[in-house]
Amino acid sequence: MLFLDEMAEFPATVLDALRQPLEEGVVRVCRARASVAFPARFLLVGATNPCPCGEGGAEGACRCPPGARRRYLRRLSGPLLDRFDLRVVVTRPDATEVLGGPPGEGTATVAARVAGARALARERGVGCNAEVPASRLDEVAPVVPGAARLLEYRLRAGLLSARGLHRVRRVARTVADLAGAPGAVSEEHVCLALSLRADLVAADAGDPPSHAGVRGLVSVPGSRRPA
Amino acid sequence: MSEPLPAEAFAAALAGLPGMGPARLRAVLAAWPAEEAWGRVAAGQACERAPVALACRPDAAGVAALWRAAARRASPERVWEGCVRAGVAVLLAGAGGFPGCLDDDPDPPAVLFSLGDPAVVEGRRVAIVGTRRCSRYGREVAYELGRDLAAAGVRVVSGLALGIDGAAHRGALATAGAPPVAVVGSGLDVVYPPGHASLWADVARAGLLLSEAPLGARPEPWRFPVRNRVLAGLAEVVVVVESAEKGGSRHTVEAAMVRDRQVMAVPGSVRSPVSAYTNALLADGCHPVRDAVDVLVALGLSTVPAASADQRPPPEPGDEAGVLEALGWEPAAFEDLCARTGRTPGQVSVALARLQHAGWVGERGGWWERIG
């Protein structure tokens, strides 16, 4: 697992160098006499603030000029973000939540669910759903007609790339597996998968939400099975 | 050259010279016919006429030299080709198509660039202005005023800026009513702010875009106060929805008062910094605006409220309507919506996907926002 904290502080060239190993699972080093491939199947996790000042959450708290925000997020290139399976916006919890809101689910409960989903993936002959090849998606993760229409609209409207479509279908399969729903993936699970794919690049494309914007994000990409 | 260039081509080229503000352009075009004016300026003779020299104080000779140098590099043919290619019309003061309400303006534009049907300005007009950093309340009120005034046949005039301006125009476009009019600070081919590109195009298609700035002009800060006076001149009533004590709306209000246009203000919370200026206006005796009817009364129009101005069918009752209501007009994160509605993430995500498909909401940077 590779965790990049403050991901937007890395130079864009460094980040883009991750694209090829993310896609192929190997790092190739080519010199005059030889070319060597090192295994590099890893789970990439990144976290970033929405802007340099890090205050982009509370209303009107961000002190960055719009240009600075734009430049900051531009370091995360579209192709790189497209390779993340999950892009989640993390908002600042309010005081009551920090001081003891209702307790969430226990880790053990969630771990059992995850183990169940992993077992389903192994039955399909892969380590996890992210490894399902695109050619097998129709067999492994068929979607109900309503969800298919929704995905088609997203594709046509340019809200989803072809690569993104495959990733959404794999995530939707996983969401359905975690919910214990076999068979065709329902509209609800496809929508949940889409909502785990926050549109970060467009965050600067125009009329920003009237005050500040993304408060923080955690992106879990190319979830290859950890080696 | 197959056809001689029209006067508009030379006026547009003059407007594109550096340091050519409204007063100087007016003086130059008053001194000579447009084609001859271009020739004189290119020959460095601009300041031979006293009114032009007066407008170019304190360094009239320097300005004349600057114009001469710039005019040698520019060509009216190219400027005119650019206008024709962009579908932009050039309106000259006193000529056909130029808004009649600006004829007796104390500081009228000499040239206006327009995209859309210039006849649109001939009708009742109300400007809706305010801050870019508006609150949810201001955005909602601006949207509703824009929608209801347009439905009542009143042209909504605004500046296409972020915040109040954009909300007012979105409202005006949401109904099949009067066409919207926008007065912008940059050139008509320089969309500013970039995020309003689609709104910009929608206003040009449904109504009229006007700018005093030549094509290619960047949105330089000095252009906006200058633009605000044109906005005030075009309106019969100026409604300030929200503005902080030192906001840009102040320019528009001052320009409106100089021109004897009625200024009205939307009351806001006394604790809200973005209502400080509007509340101060009210304390000074401005008429308050509670809804579109107050504005229609000021215009002397029928006070019968416009029935349901929004033409679209409302979203499906149930999850979709519940989520849209919980969203309101402020951006909200996904989990906020789950918490507010008490619905499961699955239900909320399906509702949001359908609302997005139907054009009610949009997502940016993980934030959901109502757009229609």
C-alpha cells in the first residue's frame, strides 16, 4: 500500500509517473543494455486538502485566491484521478459529532462483511473485483436496465469516461456484494458507486459553491490487491 | 477590398486602442466621422481637436503617440472580420439598434458590442445586482425575483457575475418570459467568469449580451465599475439583493442615483455582513423589495402576482422532492443530505442521480448544488 499524504503538494510529474505502474502493476526501468520490470502491484491511497490554506471547508474561511485553488488541484491530472476507483470528499465533522455523536459500526462487523465480499470475488477467480477484466464485466456485473440508462446518460454527457465506466461497474459490484445482493446490480448500487466518484477536477470549473468548496478528500485508486 | 468597410468597423477598431476609455472614444467619434477619426488617430493627429485633447489630459501628446503606434499595428479590416465571425454587432451611439434609454445618459457609451437581438432592450427593464459572495438566502431571492419578473414580461438586466447576478439570470431563463439582458465587463468573446460559459451562451441565445469592451478585452478590474454605469443606465429600477458595505453594487447604486433610476433593496438579517449595504440603503429610505410584486408596483405594472412562473414539472414526490428540499440553495455534501433527510445513502444517491439527469442539481468537487 502506498499512501500519499498532501498529494497535491507533489510535483505533477511525480504523480503522473505513477500512472503506468498503476495500470500495469510493474515498474519498468530501461537502460542501454537491458530493460527490467519490477513487480509493483500496490494499493494507492491519497489525501489532499482542497486548497493551499486548508481552510476550504467552513463558509468563507478559505483565504486562497481562486487562481491558487485552481493551480493546486490541477496538479492532480485528469488521467491520474480517472484511475482512482474511489474518490471521496471528507467534510469537517461538526462539534457535536467530534464530542461523541452516535457510535458507528464496529470494525469487526465491517471486517466480516469485507471478508464475505472478498470470498465472492475469489469465487469469480479474482482476488478482488478491481481485477475483473473489462471483457468479463457483462457476466460478473450486469446492471438492471434503469441503471444502464443512467450510465449511458453519464457517458453521453461527458460525466464519465470509458475507463471510469468500467471502474464504476466494478465498484457497484463490490457495493452490491457488501450489501449481500447477488445477481444484476441495482440502480441504487450503481448510484452509490457513482457517488463514491466525486468530481474533483470540475471543482474549479466555474461558479464555485458560494463559499469555499472541497474540505478534504481521500482517494483510493486502482485498488489492486496488495501484494 | 471588395466592399468599403462600414463606420462600425472603424469605431470598433478605435475602441480597441489602448487607453481608450468611454469619454475619449466619445470625444474622438464626436470630432470626426468614424473612418476619418481612424485616419486622424493613426496619423497621430487625435489631439488636434480641443475636446479630444481635453479628454486625454494630462498627457494628451503621449496618448496621441500611443494611439498612433497601436493604430499602425491594428487594422479595422481584421477587427471587423473578428466581429462578423463572432456574430457580434457593433452599435454606435445615436444609430439604429443603440439602446434609446442611453441617449440622454450623462456618460453614455460611444460604442456597444452586442450578441443577440438588440431590439430586446426595448421593453420594461429591471436590474438585479448584488455580491458575488452571496448567502443561500440572497441566491434564492435573486433567482425568484429573476424568474417572476421575467414571467411578468420584465427584462432582467444583470452582469453575469458569480452569485446574485448569475442566480437572477438563471431565474429569468427558467421561465418562458421576457428575454434576459446582460452587460458584461470583458470582451464578448472572453467569457468571465469561465464557469458561467453555459449561462453566458444561454443569455445570448434567449436575450441579449452587451459590452462596451472590444473583442478580446480581458476582464480588467477597471472595466467593472465602468460596466456598472451602463447597467444602471439600461435599467428603470435597480434592485440590490445582497451587498456588503464595500461591495461593487455601490457603484451601480451611485450610477443609478445620478441617472434618477429608482433604487430598491432586499432586506436582510442585521447580522449578515452581505446585507449590510442593502439594510443601510433601506435605512436611508430606499423602497424594500419583498417579492417581484413590489418591483412591479414600482414600475406601475399590474400587481396581479404571476402564477407559478416555473414551467418545469416539479420533481417526483418522495425521495427526489425530499432531497431537493433538503439541499436548498446552499452547496451540501452527500452525507449532509443523508443526515438532513434521514434517508439511506442508497436512496439519496438514486435521488441525486435522477435530479442531476433532470437538470435540477449539479455536483462539483464532491459538493451538490441546486442549479435550477
